[in-house]
Amino acid sequence: MEFPIVSRKTLACWRAGRKLSAYADRSLAGAARESVTAHLAECGECAARAEKLVQAREMLRTLGHVKAPRELTTSLRIIASRERARRVSGNPLFDFEPLWMRMRNWMQPLALPFAGGIVSTLVLFSMLVPGYDVSVRAASPADVPTAFYTDPSVKTIAPFAFSSDELVVELAIDEQGRVVDYHLPNGPASAPLRRAIENSLLFTTFTPAMAFGQPTSGRVRLSFRRSHIEVRG
Amino acid sequence: MTSRTSADSRFDNGAPEEPALADGLRAGSEDAYEALISRYQQPVFNLVYRLLEDPGDASDVVQEVFLKVFRNVGSFRGTSSLRTWIYRIAVNEAHNHRRWFTRHRRNQVGLETEDDSARHWQEVLSDHSRSAFDLVSDAETRAIVEQALADVNPAFRAAVVLRDLEDMSYEEIAEVLQVSLGTVKSRILRGREALRRNLEGRVALGSGLEWAAQPAE
Ligand SMILES: [Zn+2]
């Protein structure tokens, strides 16, 4: 039992003290409230204590809610999508063998340099989704000389369906190569398309940008274009 | 992309249809996952933010919380409400993170953190006891209250935050913290008294403030 500390521990003060929390946040009602009110009227010490508790509470409540960062929603959707897939597939191995790993396994017989990144990814992407091609353009920060800066690059990308002719997605990539946020510069997309994009981003991995030899955050722009089947060198 | 058209009216109409939401999560319904995120990410973030020593870690901890919620919703049996269950996970994750943080940082930093907070206070306050009305800006008051709260013992702080910032009932708090109702009351009282003491050193409470001494009904 945790006793409140009062300087004159009369029984009445002790009794009132046990109810002061509830009194201070107005959750005390009826006879209990009346008895505390009556004690406060005759005991200056408890009244002062109660007043300070009320003030502390009022001040605390001015803090309100701290707004969650915008990119948290994206992260949570990605987690949700992964977990949902796990639950729906009922396959616990899903966790350990995500799509990009299976894609890598398919690629090995082709002896494509996987670590080479975008070139092999482009080939793979067009193999899986004939009729689309994808190009990647990075937006380097202006304040780092290009000699000391390399843009983020795509390691793997998962295909997804979209109905318009072209789709551009700008991504913010953190220093660990994770997507922290995305943006559609050509205007808002429908909810199903956004979900498709987010699901695809779940399986998209990046090599982070490097500045002065250290991984750093960066931005990259992916454009997906509906096209006829084209053989790319 | 923060808001979403509410095609999922089953979960989004504001009514606390938590059993339906929990069933949807178990079934892997996309709408249920989305509804859970939109309903709980803000309050969970706020709670975690207030319980951590380094609020900069709040996003990471919130992601852990949601991962645990998604993974364990199958074993959630509805003896408590979904809300108190999620908050319980959040409080535990914040607690675990804080323990980890304390173990790993204390050795490295030593007493520097205390020096830092002392310097911080010197910057915020040029004068030891100013009344709340003398404070130049809301931002300053805010910083003072935030620091005063952060200095409260975490066990008491959790109870106070759940009560005063999340508006939970005493019974709900008892469920979240897995303690008795009496302990909840006592922790809230002690938490508020600690907060008041911390504030007293920094602003003059009880003098010239217009807050009602007796809260109105
Ligand atoms: Zn008294």
C-alpha cells in the first residue's frame, strides 16, 4: 500500500488524501465528494494540496497530443501488409523468404549480377510484367559535391498493376536503405492504387545513398511506364 | 496519404465496434488493419512518446507495438477491451525500451545527461520562480511542463499520462498496468504530486493563477 505523504497525518486528512486523485480529476461523486469538500473547507493544508494537484493536472492537460510523424503511417502500413500476407498465406516461412528472395533465386540460373542493381532489376521487372518498364532517377542533394555522393539505388522491386499510362513515385530512402516515405508528384492516387504501391514498396529494397563514404538518406524517383515490349540493352 | 476515404464503414464510423475490428484483424481483413492504424497510431504514439526517455525513439517503439498487436491478435480473447490490450502492449514496449536504454546509455554517458538537463533549464529559465503568467510563450511553458513530466518516476508517470492525457478511467488504467484499482489511485496521486513538485521549482504554482481551487462539476 502506498501512503500519500502529509505533514499532519490525522485520520481525516488521511481519508481525504486517499480520495484526492479522484477529487482533482472530477471523477469523485456523491457522498465521497461531499466528505472531501467538507474536509477541505476546514483543513487549509489539504485544501492547498488539492489546489496544487488540480493545477498540476490542468497544466499537464495543456500538453495535449504530440502529433505522430507522417511517415509513421507508411511504416505501419508496410508492417500491416507484411503481417496480413503472413496471416492470409498461413505460411510462417513467408517471413523468412520474402518475394525478393524468391526472385533472386529465380535469377541465379540467369547469372545476372544481382548486386549490380538496377540493370538486372529492369530485366527482371520486364520479364515479370511485360508491357511495363521502369526507370529510376535520383535527385541528389545540391549541397554535396557529386564526387562524394552516390544516389540510392534499387536492389529489388516488386511488380504491381496500375491502369494509367505512366506513374511516377518519389521515395525517401533512409541510411539503411528503407523506404521512409513516398510521394506521388503527378497528383493523388486512388486508395487501391496507393495500397498496390505500398505493397510493392514492401518488397522493394534499396542501397542507401552514400555521402563522404557514409550511408545517408536520399531521394529517388521511380517512373513506371506502360509500353510495348521493348528489349533493353 | 494520411487520410483515406472511408470505404470501410464497418470499422470507421467511430462506434467502438472493437469485437468486429478484432475479428477483422484475425481474418486478415485489409480494412481492419487500416482501421486499427488510423484509430490507434496517434494515441499510441502519444503514450509512447511520453513514456520514453528519448522521445526520438517513439516511432520505432510504435512500430514494435503494432507488430506485436498484429502478431498476437489471434490470442487476444476479448476479456479486456482491444484498447486496453493495445495500450498494455504499448506501456510494456516503452518500459522494455527504457530499460534497454538505461542499461546501454548510462555507462557511456555517465552524469552528462544530468548536466545537459541542468543546462537546458538554465536556458529555458533565466529566473528561478516565475509565475506561469510571466512565461513569455506557450512553447516555453510547454517545454517546462514536458520536462517536469519527464522527471516523474516512470511508474507514476504512466498512470498519470493514461489518466490525464489519454482520459482513461481508473478501471481501464488498472487493466492496462495490471495492478489493483487502489494502486492506480495511489500512483496517480503520487505522480501528480511529483509533477506539482517539479513544476513548483520552475513556475510559482498557487500564486496568482486563476485555475479553480475546486474543480467545477
Ligand atoms: Zn487535512
